[in-house]
Amino acid sequence: MDFNLIDIILNLDVFLGQMVNQYGPWIYLILFLVIFCETGLVVMPFLPGDSLLFVAGAIAATGGMNPYGLAACLFTAAILGDSLNYVIGKRAGERLFSNPNSKIFRRDYLDSTKAFYDRHGGKTVALARFLPIVRTFAPFVAGMAAMPYPKFLFFSVLGTLIWVGSLVTLGYQFGSVPFIKDNLSVMVVVVVAISFLPMLIKLVHARLASRRTA
């Protein structure tokens, strides 16, 4: 298999279908690790999230995976990933991002998530589930801000239920529709574009505001 990340994301349906056929039940562990790393490690915000949930649900609709086992696997991975990220942020957050020029620990990602956190408070942990990159950094920032863990866990569980439940269900419901099934690669691009749309709108607003200020 070709492991070029861009090709994988744009052809996620083909790639994931091949992995289901090749690895069988082990696919649940593979998906668990992908979502766990995407939510739990601030150095991996580039891993597929929204599109992976949708495509996995679509493949489950064809009988490739058990939808309930899939949802439980992804839900558990996201909760555990969030909690790990929270602990890392609480114990080592400032030290990891002390170098503003670091290529691994991107300060700009952290700052944008902090700004989102300042506006929405604890709800950031739940809302960020639907925002790529912010989703990876929100638990980290919550840990840095010393949010009480029970409060963090409540929002993490709430956001994960909605995130995993909605996208896997959408994929499962539409995965057996002939048009969607035949154009799943196009749907992956649409899902990725929609997930990044709020960030693009925010960027445009920020640019316009800076121009007005100038």
C-alpha cells in the first residue's frame, strides 16, 4: 500500500476498504490507534478524524465492520485520547511550547485554540470535536488552564457522543445508497471541506478585521 498521507485522506474509502480486507478484526485496533493519536497527541493533528468516522460508518453499512463495535471502539479511543492530552497539557504544556519557532509544537495552533477556549470556556472541549486541529489542542489547553478533570470529562464525553455518533451514523445510513457508495471519494473531500469551513471563515474574518484596523 502507498502510505502517502494526502493520497490516503483523498482516497480514504479505498484505503480503509483494503485494510478491512487485509487485517480483518485487527481493523478495530488500527482505527482505535488512529483516533487515539489524533485526539491524544498534539503532534498529530493532521491525522484524519471526521472523514475517517464517516467512511468507517459507510464501510460498516456494507458489512465490513460491526457498526456498534465500531462506534464503541472509536468512542473509547477519543475519550482516552482526550484524557491523555489533558494530562500532558496540565503537567508539561508550557515547557513543550516554550519555543515559539518549534516546527513540532506549533505555537500558532496553540494560540488559536487558546483564543477559542477564552471565548467558549469549558464548552470548547465539546465544540472542538468538529474543528480539525482545534480538536487535538483543546484537551491540551484545558489541562494547561487547570480545568477540573470531572468538568473536562463531562464535556469530553458529551462532545464525543455527538461527534462519533453523528458521523458514524451518517456514514452508515448513506453508505448503502448507490450514489454515495459509488462516489465515496467525493464525499470524503466534501466532509473534509465542511470540517475546515469554520476555520476558513474565522481566518477570513480575522484578515478583514486586521485590514480595517490598519
